[in-house]
Amino acid sequence: MRRPASLTSQLGLTERIFVRGEDRQVANAVDDGLALVEEGLHREMRFADNLADVTTRYLLEAGGKRVRPMLTLLTAQLGEGNTPRVLQAAEAVEITHLASLYHDDVMDDSQMRRGVPTAQFVWGNSVAVLTGDLLFARASKLVSALGERAIQLQADTFERLCLGQLHETIGPQDGEDPIAHYIRVLEDKTGSLIAVAAQMGVAFSGADPSYEQPVVTFGEKIGVAFQLIDDVIDLSSVGVAETGKTPGNDLRAGVATLPVLKLRARADADPEAKALLERLERDVMGTAEEGEITPEATAAIAALREHEVTAETLEEAHRWAREAVEALAPLPDGPVKKALVRFADTIVERSS
């Protein structure tokens, strides 16, 4: 089995972060834990049905950075490190994440995920939904063996994932600020799972319980920053080879990202913003099924990329990342804290 990429490459950390022996020891511990988690993930994706084995492993084998189990293992170094309970929690977190991807792709009618056709595109919506359900069930079995605390954490997170998807699907209610609604969706759909990943590392390694809230706040905020940077990357002119995404992919799928929401907020008072919004809604939004992107769509995406609302979105992402780092203040100084800070820096550096 291929060993996962090292912590340094996973986080984009430079060697200067791990110059002391103590730091390298933590990095190696996380790398070793990731290898064990990867083995555990393949072991847990075995069911009594051959088709289920294929469909549940489909996105696992398509790749992914394993960011969530990596955070579990990293924060566990604040305690006893890679204990069997920590490894099991890390596996459960990643399986929960994978399950949510199957469901998200059905809800969003996505065609591609991790560089391959989505499960719903290959097998249909019913198989994709049931595969996600199987994975949620397997994650629940793993956390049930960790006791009532783990079950509660998993249930709370699953509830937030579902609420986030529900609120995204329904949209903001009358009188609700669309931007505030969007941020709440990001907190539930992305922040909650990153937060619980970090929390489980503390909770099941025997670390000081006072470290839990700082890493939870860190996870919540860095999750929002991650998605806001994705909104900026969606407009990138670099292309799929560099960013992993087709320019305007989210917009063409009809997703109103933060730059678009900010543009809408300006439209009534700003003729230029209104004109650009009309171009986006006419030439870009909801055109994913029409095949190749048109020159008109490319030009409209470029105009949005250069508009100040995109710069504001980038600054908003940096603000969330700064607040995430500030939340780490109660943690002891050392390699774990430094790695978490570097992780936050790497998240916002993805847009450069």
C-alpha cells in the first residue's frame, strides 16, 4: 500500500518549521499515524457485498489529503500521541468526511470529484446515497467503540453537517442576510468536521481537557477560511493543473460564492456591480451542463476575479485564519502549536 505523503508535503510545511529534534519527532509521529490510518481506512471499507466494497472505496482511492485525520493525529501529540483510540477516531472522522462527499455530490449534481467522475455519475443517485449511508454507519460503529463521549461528538457533528446542507439547499429566509447565511453554512458543512477532528485528537490522547476548546475554535474558523479561499480559487485563471479546479466551476454549477453575494449586495447602488452581476447570471451561473465554457463566460469570470469583491473575500479568509491562530493562544508553545499555525498560513497561501 502506498504510504501517504509526509506531514511536510501534506501541510506545505517547510523544513524550517521542524528544525529541532523535538519538532521532527512530532512530524514523524503524525506521518507514522497517517500510514496506520490509511491501512485502517482500507480495512474498514470491507462489506459483505462486492459492489459495496467497490463503491465505498471509490473516493478513498481517488485521493485526498487526509487533512482531518492528520489534524486528529497532530493534536493528539499534545497528549499520549497515536494511541489506538486516537487512530480509531481519526479513521471515523475521515470516513464521515468521505460519506458527506457522496451525499454532497448528489445534492449538487456534481460531475467530478478528486479528478474522477462522481459516484452518482457512475452508478446513479440511489447507489451514491446508499454508499454515503453505509459509510456513515461504519463511522458510527467506530465511534461507538470509543464510548459515549465519542458518540455524542459524532452525533452533534452529523447533525450540523445535515443542517448545513439543508440550509444551503433552502437558501436564506426572508429578511435573513445572505452573506451571514452563507458563512453559517460554511461553519456547519466544513468547520464542524475539521473542529471535531482536532477535538478528538485531544479528547482521546489523554491531553489536558482545557486544550479542547482552543482547537475546536481553531477548526471552526480555519474551515471557513478554507472555503472562502476556495471561492477565490474558483475564479483562478491558472486552471485545473495548478488549482485542481476548472475556473468558474462553482459558479457554472450555480453556486453563489461569497464574491457573487458581495456583488449582489452592491448591485442596487452600484451600476457597475449590477452590470457585472447580470453578465454572470446570463453567461456563467447554471451553465455547467452546457459543455465547454464560452468566451463570454470566461470574460465574465475574469471580470469578477479582478473586481474588489474578490479582494474583499480574500481578506475575509485571512481574517478568519488570523482568528483561528489567535484561538490557539492557550496551547503550550511547541511543535504542535507551530504546525497548526503553519497549517493556517498554508490554507490562505493557496490563493497565491
